[in-house]
Amino acid sequence: LPLLVTPIRYRRPRLTIIGYTLVSSGITALVYFTIKPQSWWYVPLAPGMMITALAIGSLSFAPVGRERMTLAKAALLGIAQSIALLPGISRLGICYVVARWLGIPIDNALAYTALIQVPLLCGALLLELVSGSFNLCLAQLLNWPLLAGMLTSSVISWYAFCWARGLAYQQRWWLFVPYLCAIAIVMQMIGI
């Protein structure tokens, strides 16, 4: 229960954290607009899930984190997040693994992994609003089934992240490996 309410503490000033977050997200955005990953949507999911499983499995060999975040490490996290544009690769999983292999402590690795997604989400919303493809009106957004689904998924996501955080502190992310492999095998068999 303490892991559900204990905030992640940052050891760096807020402006430094924001700067590193923007560097990582900027690299991902650059890759996104350069490569146009929409053409990747037809790539099967199973290979990406197996890549995520192998990456998470490698955490058993990752060094104990005592390093600080640097600009170069933020850039590498941006590249890792760009790799997660491929179907089936977990953004949270691959970024956390890379952060841990870079020697970043567990709490900072989780914090940066969660934070580098925020500018991308804001940018994606802005892009949708500017392009005009976000044609939902307020009446469409404010219906009870949609709001109930959003609230339910938010609560479940929060508890799932807290559970994953607890597993990270216990060095037990390897528990995700059999799950990912089983899902990848089923997806490969049915052709997804």
C-alpha cells in the first residue's frame, strides 16, 4: 500500500528535468515526422512484443543505478522511445530498460520514463486540433458511457503503474516476460 501513495522524488531541479524530458521527446518527435511510422501499422505485433520481452529479461543483468541523468542519456532515452513507435514494443518497458542500463536508479528511471511521454501526448493533441481531424464536439465527449470508461481506465492504469513500480523496486519485472512471450506466440499463431 505505501507504494500506491508514495510520490516519486526527483533528485534534480525541476527545470533540468523538464529540459531532459523535452530533449527525449523532441528526438522522438523528429523520428516520427521523419519516418512516418503510419506505414508500420501493418507490421505484426508479435516481433515487437518479443523484443520487449527480451529487453525486460535483460534487466537481471543491468547495473545497479547510481548515475545521474545527462543530456546524452536523455538523447538515448529519446531514441529508445522512438524504437517504441514500432508495433508491439512497449514504450514504458523499453524506456525503463534503457534507463536502467544507463545506470539510472530505479526511482529516477521510472520518473523519466513516465515524464517523457507527456510532451508527446500534448503535441499529438495539438497536432490533431490543428489538422482538423479532431472533430469531436463537447456533446460527443460528455456522454456517460465514455466518461465511465475514461474514469475506469484511468483508475486501472494508475494501479497498474503502481504495481509495475512495486515490481521494479523488488527487481521482479521478469514476471512480464512469460506474459509477453505467451501473448506474442498467440498473436503470431492467429496472424495479428
